[in-house]
Amino acid sequence: MCNLPVVSTDVGDVKEVIEVIEGCYIAEPQVDDFVNKIQLALAVNNFESRSKIEKYSAENFGQRIVEIYNEIK
């Protein structure tokens, strides 16, 4: 969680994760669209994403894995 804008193609769960964050974009797999989305991301001032992706932190993932293991026992 580097608190930087993201530009990605729609792979895995990236869209679900970044769609709620202003300054993060899903690009079509064409150079022109990728360039456009990168320019948009670079134009964002005061980027803040940490609070919106806290559920994806390593601590939360680790805690959830322990919970799952304990449920299986």
C-alpha cells in the first residue's frame, strides 16, 4: 500500500479494489487508452487511498487466514 495512483488492465480483482479510489483507473489493453489513464492519474492532487483499501492490508489478510484455519480445526 504505497498510496500512489494505479493504472491497470481489468485482471483478477483489480477493478473491484481500485474502482472506489479516485485517481485509480482501469485501462483497455491498448497503448492510447493506457497513456490517457496514466495522464489522468498523474494529474490527481492530494491522492489518498489507504483508508479505502484498509481491508486489503497484510494485517487483515493474516488475521483472516488465522480465522479460517481456526474454523477448519
